[in-house]
Amino acid sequence: MLSYVRPDSSGSLFDKAVFEVRRQPEGGVQLFVKGERADRNVERVVSELLEGQFEYGIGALLDPGRPVEVGETWELDPARTARFLETRGVDGVKLDGTASATLEPHENGPFVVRYHIPIASFEPSGMPRNRRTAHSAGQLEGEVQVDPTALYAPLSHSSRLALRMNGTVFGDKVARSIPWRFRSSESLDQHTVTVRREVASGY
């Protein structure tokens, strides 16, 4: 059940129901209620909430699907990588080689998974029709700290997404094309905190 809490009230976002969440191979989720697919609007809202969590977002991307040793590097699934980049607003991606992750020890105790996604080109949606892209590239790098004492639960996630693109704008009434350039740098920093329920004492 999804609920909200406000200073003046609280309640449920949807009718009370038990949702069955099924993870898809490419990293998405589907919702079912009593064996039937949930309403698509409800599914969209819940999916966005779940994909924002570690285990459904970066956790699903970095999952090697097998045990790995400290110092080992593995290749990230291309379909999951493309979907993850789409959630960051990067569409039409072609990778520049292999997206990979490495498990390393961390100086503060927990392990850390460092990942690198090289982007050879991308094509963002919503661009004007009268523009021509000459070059686009970028990279996404980050790390996830995991707690080895709690079934490797993620503790934090930080990343930096850098994009660059250039091209020209043209038109029927324009004698020559006009060059344009786009640069973007976006940082993300997430932390998870375990909240323990306080039990009232009987004394």
C-alpha cells in the first residue's frame, strides 16, 4: 500500500490492494493485482517510485547475476544500460565500447562498486526538426557503496553524467546554416538510511 503523510492529514494514494511486483529482464517492473495487470496509470506511478530506489535502478543495472570477487570487473547488460540512461534523460544511446563495473574494497569499510558507461552518441527527444547533429558523445561514471553485513544492501550512490553535442541549424529562408553546441554535466548523490521501528516498553 502506498500512502502519503502531510502536516494536516494522511491517507492512501490508491485503493487498498496488495500489488505483486514482477521485475522484467530489461530492468522494468509490472504490477498485478489478484493475477490481473494493474491499471497502467497506477503501474506508471509505482514503477517510477520503484525505479528511483537502489534495487530497481542502479542496483538492477549493476547486478552481475553471479558471485564476484573483490577486484573483479564485469560487463553491464546493454539493454539495462540503455534503459537506465533513458531514466536519466539520455535517449537513442549507442555505447562507445563496453559498459562495465568493478567491485572494490572501500577505505571506510563497506565495499564499493565503481561503474563506467562510455557513450558514443545519443539523440535526445524533443529536438527541433531543422537541426542537424554532427557529433554527440558522453559518459556516465559513478560508485555504489554496499554494506557487507546486511546482505550487501546499498548505502549510497554517487554519479556524474557528462554530455556534449554539436551540429547545425538550417531553414528554407536561411542562406547558411548556423552552428550550435550543447554541453551538460549532472551530478547525483543518494543515501539510504535504515529506520528502525521503536517498540513501546511494557513497563
